Amino acid sequence: MLRLKFDPRLDFQIDSISSVLDLFKGQTKKPFDYTFQIISNLLDLPQRRIFENLQEIQKKNGLPLSNADDLKEPYNFTVEMETGTGKTYVYLRTILELNQKYGWTKFIIVVPSVAIKEGVLKTLDITKEHFKQLSENLPYTYFPYKSDNLVMVRMFGQDTNLQIMVITRDAFNKDINIIHNVHDKMGDKPIEIIKKTKPIVILDEPQKMGGGATLWGLSELSPLFVLRYSATHRDIYNLVYKLTPYDAYNLGLVKKIEVLSITEEGDASSKKIILDRIESTSGGLRAKVKVFANTKDGIKFKMITIKHGDDLANKTDNSYYEGFITSEINKGAGYLSFSNGVKIYEGKSSIDEDEIIRFMVRETVREHLDKKRQLNHKGFKVLSLFFLNRVDDYLLEDGIVRRMFEKEFNKLIKNGFKEFSNLDVQKVHSGYFSKMKRDKSIEEDEKAFDLIMKDKERLLSLEEPVEFIFSHSALREGWDNPNVFNICTLAYSSSEIKKRQEIGRGLRLPVNQDGDRIQDRDINLLTVITNESYREYLERLQIEYREEAGEEAPPVEDKRERIKVKIKNDVVQGGLFKNLWNRVSPKAKYIVNLDDGKFIEQCIKEIQKIEIKEPEISIKKVRVDKIGNYN
């Protein structure tokens, strides 16, 4: 069975761990203090000494220095590490070393979602043997908090060995939660037992837990101090270590990125607008449209009202809609027209979404099979991840994406990838959603959940047939797999999904069948399939890097630039060319010179047959080579 291996000698991880341990330099191990049979963490190092340690660490790591006023009880310290560099491993190993060095035994890991909780528990499972070797068989217990198993809370309070509780914020951020109520068997509120332990709290993705209710719940835990871990902190409290995207990317700690762009070329209607309805008002006709608008919370797909003469780019504060000026609102015929010729009918979209999605699915499968051909024989399992616009597009047996995927998969197997003809299309894909709605047995739902969320090693095995994973939002945070080589988001370019969040699911370095991570930059490549131009994609990625990391987005090169060729008639007539043409013609686009008269005549005949205009799809792939510093 495949087992993941961990390298304990990575300098950046050791530096992060040491930065936290050194905060408490001068603290000594204390004998256990039994307070009402509860064992609690003790910290008697003066605040002044902790502040001195903090500034010493910040100077060493080249970070902004905290002020004395920044250090308030309960102490909060921040560690920033790029996605895919082992953040969870680092804070788990930090827990063990804090126990060994200072004797603290009570730790609570707080997470914002079930997906992240399962990821943490899985990491605890697969690192158990590794940590035992590092810590000379240090005994420790870890468990998820469950309101129907409160005996574990009692054990957490009374056990003298290291205890690690994993809990979601929703389990304790309301006073009606079971954790805040008295239980006869315990003789107290579970929260009161936890309070007495003075736990050290680890916040995983704290930027997702900044609401008033969660802050109240955290205060109820009465932590000794709080360690905050994320790649994208919203608020920084006493930063002690920072591994930037620039460092991670250029040191080869994460995969390189390339963008495969699929758009309707040269067509203004490729900008998504949905006409919901037309209304008559005292001021004239108004159209209710759903568009991508720039709000204080970022780009949101929302409903706005427009009238004749409105400039959609101004109304949405989004240059995505440049050239869209309302020219006609026709209530009788039920349509809206813009100055660039785009016309939309009520209840309809400005774009042929199904055709774009079909191309995206097809190109993702093609990328997957290409990489499978290159990497399977080297011992790498290739995984591809789809994010859906609508759950039922996959969950339903006749869901449009499910049908498209199976059709395109079978077509590609027959045309170009016959060596994989033994694959069963029904077995190569699976899905996980926060709410499984399909009318299937619970056993099958649990099987998908266990494979995707819990059994990472089996999913990485070449013996496991599942290679394509479909999800809606449940896997957009807290889940990743090192062998995700392709990510396809079947939603439109200005969607609310953060680009860094999107690529984060596949940044981790891949592993082979021996469980070893591979440091080969030719293999370590993540392809993102998107429905926007690579220029638009990178502009948005650049904004996110600047806002969240203070760095430039990666420069790219276009791998599918068009080139001009001249016809050599003697070559074209030969059998060698015909053989070559049969191979390359399905994969390229061409611009050719024709006899105008004959061309026009033929076009007239063909146009008379046309009922529905087919979109012209542009497919471009670009690669991110490096990230530059942003000053």
C-alpha cells in the first residue's frame, strides 16, 4: 500500500517551528498542576521577556517589529506559509515540540469547515509513525470533538499525556451549542472543563473565523495563547514567520502553473450577462440583469437595474463590460440590446455556456490523458479536479456535465489515446459535495467521501481507478492532493472564486508510488483550465498576489501562439504530408488565403443551411515561470 513519506530536514519548516518555540525561551517545564482533577497548561514567563523574544525572532526573520501594545493576553502569534508547503505538518510538529520542550499537554485545533477538519485528521493519521520516530515514541492522543461523545472532553482535561482536539468553529460559537450546556454525566459544562486546561489554540485559516460569534467562542476557550496559520491572513497579529509565494514558487517548493484559456474569440457576447426581466416604471423601462459587479467584497455575480443609455462598465465598476451601452429595452418582444450588437432575451444568457463547458471538459480530459501517458509509467497517478457551477450538473444521472464528461472521455480514448481503452468511464470519476443529493445509497455517498476526503493514499495509488474528481464548493478550501495536475473551473471568468484559492488545491508537489515527493520541475506542473483569456486571468491573479502577498503575479509565455505558413504544392500532394495532416489537423487552427469568388459562393450555400451559430473557441495555454517581487 502506498504510504506518504515526510522529510523532517526541510529548512523552511524547521525555521517556522523554531520561530514559535523561541517565543517562550526562558520558560521551563513545570510539574503538573491538578486543579479539580484537571491538568492545565502553565506559562509563567513574564510578558516583557516574551516581547523581547518576539522582537528578536522578527529581526532574525526580517519581519516588521511588533509594538509592546500589540502583545495582549491571550497572546496571538501569526505564521504565514504559502499553500502547499506543509502548513498543517508544521503546526502539528510544533505542537509536539512545544510539549517536549515546555511540557504543555493541551492543544485545540480550530478549523472553519468540515473539509479542513477532515484534512487535519488525515494528516494526523498519516504522520503518526513519522512523528513517533522524531519524538522517540512520545505518547499523544488526537480526536475530533463530537457533541455525542463528551467523554473525550473529560479525558482531554484529565489525561497527563499530550492531547490534541480538532473542532470546527460552529461547534462552540453559539451559546446553544451542547458544549456550553450542563450535562449530568459530566457534572459540568464541557466548555468549563476545557477552560480549566488553559489550552493552546491553533487557528487553521483564521481569516475565515473573524466573525463576532467565533471571536466570542474563542474567548470562551480561555486559551493560554493562540497560534494563527494561513497563506492569506486578513489580520496580522505579531508575525513570527513568513514563507511568501515568491519564496515557495522560486525555490521549487510548489508546482509551476500554466493556464489553458478557452474563450469565444472576437465575440462581444462572450461577456456573461443574464436578462432576468424587464419592468415598466414611472421613469420608463428598466432591465434587471445579472452581471459581474465590483463590490467592496470583490467581484460578485449580482442583480442590477439598468436603463436606456447606461454604460454597463460604469454601472458594474468592471472593465470586463467595456462597450456594453444599453441601446434598446423592448418589453413587448422581451429583449435587451447593447450598442455593440449583443441582444439578450428574457431568461437567457449572452453566452452559449454549454458549448464553452463542453470545450473545457474536453480539453481537461485531453490534458489529463496526455499527462497520464507521460507519467503513469514513472509511477505517478494523475488526478484532475473539476469545480462545478451547479451541483446537479454532475450529481444527477443525466446531469449535463456528467454526460459531457463521459462522452468526451470516450471520444478521446477512441481518437488518440487507445492505449487507455481498458478504462471504464463509469469508474474513473467521482464527486464530493457538502450535501450529497443524489438518490443513491448512503453507502455509496460514504464511499466517495472516504476516498476523496479521508483515504489520500488510496486515491494516489495507480490501482485506484478514480482519476477525475468533481465538486462544487466543498473542496475549494482545506482539501488538496499532491497529484492534482489539472484544475478546471466550470464557471465564468469573473466568478467569485479566488484564483489563489483555486490553484491552491493542486500546488503541492506530487508523489510517486513509493510515497516520495519529486523535485522535478518538468513534472511539477499544474494546468488551470479557464474560460477567460490568459491576460484576464493573470490580471486578476496579479491583483490577488498584490493585495494578499504584496508580490507580482507570475509572468507567462503563450505556448500556442499562431504562426504563418506558406503552401508548398509539391509537398501537399505527397503521402507524407497527408499522413501528417491527419495527425495534426484536429489540434490546430489555421489562417489561409482562398479564391474570394468561390469562397463567397460556397459561403452563401452554407449560410442558408445554418440554424444556430457555432461559437469560435480559442484555446491557449500559458505557463507561469516565476514570481517577481512587488515593491
